[in-house]
Amino acid sequence: MVSEDYKPLVPIVEEIRCELRAAARADSAARALGGGVARPRKRLQPSPAPSLALPARRIARRVAPIAALLALLGGVALAAHFGLGSGDGLPVNSTPTPIAKGRGWVLTGFRREGQLCVALTVGVNVSSNCAPSPDPLRAASALLAGRRLVAGFGGPGVRSVEVHVGPLERSGDTRAPLDRGAAEGAGVPTGSGWFAVSFPAGSAPAKSRAPARVLALGRRDRRLGPATLDCSLGALYRACARAASSQAQAELQH
């Protein structure tokens, strides 16, 4: 039983409670009036019995906004959980989807909290790189059979990439994803292509966890946008620290 000094957080709840009480009292009064001794009287047209229909309709009208609000909140929560509803039509979160495969490695793309991510898996080891930048160029590194593999994807118009690790440089062309529709469903921008560049065993990059600097190139080797830094091997370098600081500031601004 609810005490008389009960004060709900939402005023409309108290209004609904009062209307329910009034409807219950009206129903009780109607039953009491109909319980006396029956007397002979002239037959009259039957009048409609007291009904709770009118209060019920009022209550339903008052409850409807609350139900709509709860449904809206539930929809927002589901959208956040399942990765729906970003302003640009891309998922906020998505399942890692294979973009490319090679002998002993798999490259996947996905979205995490609105950021575009790439992950390079070799056996049980996973290197990943996520960033909020609208530039879709992403890269990650892995050590495989003594060599260093740098793989990732670039956005529309990227024909090839240059990968620099220390003083050494290697280049590679981009290729279409294994399943373009699945890649786009995971949030990889339409028209993106993947690349994989390998530094041979015994070379300085293959022995180093230094960050890789990746440049995107278009037609006639024209440079497209700024370079991206691949710090996925986890080494503590000043360049990686500066990149992480810049990324943190960008996230705070959003």
C-alpha cells in the first residue's frame, strides 16, 4: 500500500495514481447504490452502468508519452550496443571483417566507438590500429617468419603506398577487398583497397619494432594526404607518443 505522503519523481505518475483512485471510488459507490431492496416500479429505459472507460481513456493518454519515451531510450541503447546510428550512416561498432588473407595472416577492418580500425592477425597475435581521423588510411605490423609485414587499407583513389621503417622504404599496390559489400558493412569506406608490404628477414625493419610511416599515393604517384604512423608493435618511440597525444586531443574535441 502506498502512503499518502508518497511523492513520485515524475509528477504525471501521481496524476495517474489519483485518477485510478477516483475511478475505484466511483465504482464502489455504484455498487453500493445498486445493493438495496428491490421495489416495484415502472419499467424505464435502462441507463448505462457506471464504467471505468472514461478514466481509463484519460489514463491511457497520459501513459502513452511515458511508453514512447521508454521505447525511445531503449532504441538508443540498442543502437549504441549494436553499432547503429552514426551521423554519416556508418556503424559506430562492427564485427571485425576479413579484408584480405595471405599465408599465415589475416587483415580485418571494423569500427570501434566510431573509430575506423585495422587489425593484422598472425597466429594468436593481433596488432591493431584505430583512429578517429576521417582519412581512411590505416596500417598495422606483424612479425612473421623472421620478416616484418605491414598491411592495411587506404581510401578511394589510393593506388599504392610507400612504407618507411627507419631508412628503408618499400612500396606496394592496393587491391580490392575479399568481399567489398562485407567490408562496407563493417564500416570500411566505399572504394577502399588493401595493401601488404613485407620487409625481408634479416633486414633492419624486420629486427625492429620501430614505427612504420605509411604514405598513400594516387595517380602518377601523387601523394594523397598526410602520412599515417603505425605504432602497432607497441614500441615506445617519441613519434608514437606524439601521435597518441594528438589523437587524444582530437577525441576530446569531438
